[in-house]
Amino acid sequence: MNLIEHYIDGKSFSGSSDKKGKIFNPATGKQESEVRLGSRADLDLAVEKAKKAFESWSNTPPLQRARIIFKFKELVEKNSDELTKLIVNEHGKVYEDAKGSLTRGLEVVEFACGIPQMLKGEFTENVGTNIDSWSTRQPLGVCAGITPFNFPAMVPMWMFPMAIACGNTFVLKPSEKDPSCAMKLANLFKEAGLPDGVFNIVNGDKEVVDAIIENKDIPAVSFVGSTPIAKYIYENAAKNEKRVQALGGAKNHCVVMPDCDLDQAINGLMGAAYGSAGERCMAQSVAVAVGNIGDDLVNQISKKVETLKVGPGMDKASEMGPLVTKEHLEKVKGYVDLGVKEGAKLVVDGRNIKLQGYENGYYIGGCLFDHVKKDMRIYKEEIFGPVLSVVRVKNFNEALQLINDHEFGNGTSIYTRDGDVGRTFANKIKVGMVGINIPIPVPVAYHSFGGWKRSLFGDQHMHGPEGVRFYTKLKTITSRWPSGVRSNPEFVMPVMK
């Protein structure tokens, strides 16, 4: 049985714990690996090594750091097929989707290559007579990231390249369900010339998470996962005087206006709702049918859902792969059962799908509900599976209010030909990321990613300019060089003259 260890100070490390987690191939349901689950002592050791590495890495010129990141980018591209297959084998998503997620992570690496420009401060000459003032951004120290199972390459790459480029060192706790991709990235970073101790990985469960929260030498924690855990990390890390960037759950709505290009909207919804088997925080899990568009929308999209090609991720014909674990499959099926019980109309039922040769895989077909009401749990809660709910409303204002009233505010989209409607929607909606005739409005790397309301705990979004601000602290210097004439001491608040 393949055993995945930790990665500390530039090498594999067994750690002090005998606890292990099981890693399954979702396509077959077979266990293929084990992962060692770390202890508090393992985490503390990783932080100790990262703290020591910070002394020299933080003083490494940004240009030299950028050159190592450029080399890392080159190695990720060279090994993209192997990295993609690691994602498919442990997460289950289809090959092209896995490859696309790796590319979105690589875009942040590309952005981090420009770190010398982004760390430049501001300078003002003569803020007062013969007094100059300038600002600079300096690294924080040892930063930590806690990442989810659904993007084992992309989400870690939204964190550690930015932190490391800014001069920090980093400890990553990836999901114990699919840690192999992170381990490969760590080895590639070392091959690129990254000094030992700058990037470390401690696999584990809640014990490691709590150790990160409580370790006094970690000043910043970044997290992506469910809202309850995001809130837990935000509250407890803040108690320990850390800055926190905790991205939580989502219930993303796609508003379909009567005047839209319906074919475009349906194709967008198919990819956004059923791509990656709905296991992504930007999945469009609610279609809001406005006015009289509902019947046509449901009739046409149901035909496409019924013909959705479900299969193993390495099969080129597959459009949607299995869910990540057997437990998650049962959870998603349970939500479909609940929706029927709550009175929603199950137009397409994917619960009973069977694939010859893959009977033990964690498969569910695409599911489509119509006439979903806002008081139903399948509307209010994040299902994180291939389940699309259609909610019918009378007009645009009702659609706007529906979304603004929801506790989550991660992403949303609208399909319309009316520019005024699109502009009003973008202006009035209380959601962090908005698409207009765009199904999944994930910002590019040089913008920043993050939601509103209970989809984000903390003040700053992820990667892009917000990422630079999160992983650095601002210092402002005010300077005057005396001319040789000594002045008397002043005992009042300084005022620039």
C-alpha cells in the first residue's frame, strides 16, 4: 500500500503519529493509498523549520524569489499530465476539468512571478519641510493554508505561491482525501531551487488544524472549505491574534431572464451545475427562472441532463466523473431524497445510475429539481453535488431580492440581452463575484477571488492584489535629516508644516 508522508524542511518526513487515513480511487471505489495523519508535534516542527528558513528567505531580493517561481512555473507545465492524473485518481473529476483547474492555479503562479513590481511601495517627497515619507510591504513570517478536497492543485496554488513570493514561508495542510498532488508540487518547487523549509506540508485532520490555529509563530491562516469550519477557523485564529482569510460555502444563483439567449444560458448552466460533479464553491446550483421562461428552461435543460455522460475521469467520453467519497455520495443522495420529501418536483433523477465495470465507484447522475421554494433545505443549504434546483419568480426585482436574502454570497450570474438589467444586477446584488452572460465568474489571477456574507470570513479576498496585501504588512516611514541645527523637544502631536 502506497503511504504518503509529510514534507518538512525539503524532504519526506514520517512524523510522530501512527494515525493513517485511507485514500480511495472514486472511479473504482478501491483504496489505493494511505496518508499519515500528523500530530501537533509534527505541525510545530514544520513551523520551527519554516521560521528558521524565513530568516534568509525574507531577505532574499524579490527578483531572486521571482526567478525561482518562474522555474517552478516551467516545471509545473512540464509535469502537467502527471499532476492532472493525480487529481483524477484521487478526486474523480474528468481529465480535462482537472487539467483546467491546474491551469487556473498556474495562472496565480504566473501572477506571483511579477512580485518585484507588486511589492513596490509609495513615496512622497516633502510631506513637510525637508521631510519625506514612504511605505513598504514586508512579509509576515510563517503563513499556513488549509485546503479542501475539491481542488487539490488549484486552491493550494492560490495560497502558497503568493505567500512565498512575498517573502514568507509556508505550511500547507491539504485535504487528507487527495494529498498526492500537493506533495508533487512541493517536490517540483524544491527542484526549481526553493530553499528547504520555505514550503512544508503536514497532512492531517482536526488535530493539525487546531495546532495551526494555536501555534503562536503563525501570524496568518488562509482557508477554503465549508462555512461552519470557516467560521470556526476565523473565530479561533482571531482569538490567537492571527489575520484570517477563510472562504466558506456557497449557494450560487443563475438568473435566467425571458429575453436571454436560452441556448447560451442552458449550455452555461450545464457546465456550471454539473461540471466537476457540482463539487466546487462556484457551482451554479440554483437557476432562477424569471417570468415565463421557466417551462422552456426546464424542458430543454432536462433533455441535456438526461444525456449527460457520466463515467471515470480518465475516459475521454466522460462529461462528469464520480463524487469524491462514498460518504459524500450518500450525503448528496440524501439531499435528493429530502427534496422529494419537501415537495419539489424531481424532473431528472440520477440516483440509480449503474456503470458496468465500475459498480463500486461513487457515481450519481445529474439531478434536476423544479418548483423549488426558498424555505426548502435543498434551496438553503449547500449540497456540493450535481443537483440543480429551479426556482420560479415573477420578475427581475423578485430574483434580485431572492439572492440578496440568502445567507451565502459567493458567486452569481445573469443571462440577459438587456444592458440596463445587467448593469443594475451587477450594482445591486450582494454577492462577491458576478457574471453577466458568464456561467462561472471566477476572477483571473490578477484580480481577486472571494465572496460576501457567510461565504467569506475576513477582510481580504484571495490571490491577486488582495493576496499581496494579505501576505504582507504595511510599514510607513517618515524621515528628516537634520541640517546640523538642533531643535528643541516638542511635546505636542506632530503636525506637518
